[in-house]
Amino acid sequence: MFGLPKLKNTLAVGQLGEQLALKHLKQHGLKLIEKNVRSPYGEIDLIMKENDEWVFVEVRYRQSQQFGGGLESVTPAKQRKIIKTAEHYIQLHHKTHFDACRFDIIELSGKLSHPADHADINWVKDAFQT
């Protein structure tokens, strides 16, 4: 009964997962540009920069691997949505100049029921080619 409250819904767990992913990426020198960017095509969880390269990050959390991991959940259809959303973002915000970009996946696994919980992080750089 004492201590931190349990996270009760998937949105709260997803937000915590994104916070952990963001912290991990920042610790590795990436700079946050935007979070939860939406377009008519879909959403990108994190837009970061690493030196001159734009990094579009999909964050996936799975408590267990019983029904497949986070990496497997980023299907070719999901990849196409992320790419189209990134293209839309580029067209809206950086028409005159845009450096190189890549698409990364942060896969989180473990128990995330309290804000103090820690997850195992698997960072896959350049997870799919365009």
C-alpha cells in the first residue's frame, strides 16, 4: 500500500517507456527535437538528432516475449507508416535543407508498473532501410 502508485493503463506505461527511451538516447549524446509527432499517416514517438543526422525513433515495449518482441511488432506496414510520417515532417519543417536521416527502434522489455521500474533496453540503429 505504500510507495509509488502502480501504472494502471497502457497509455501511462507507454509514456513511461518513451521517457526511459529518451533518457537512454540522451545519455548517448542524441538531442531531442520533438516527441509524439502525428501526421495523417501515423505517429513517430521521438525525433532526435545525432550530430548532423536526424533520427526517427519508434519505441516498443513488451513485458514478456511470449507473443513476440517489440522488434517483430514493427512490421513492414508499420515501417511504411513511419517513413511516410517522417517524409511529411521533413516537408513541413525543413523544405530547404535536410541532412541524412535514419530510423531506429528502441525495444523495452521487463516490468513497467511503477515509475521507478527499469526496463531492459535494446537500441537498434538504422533498423530499416529506406
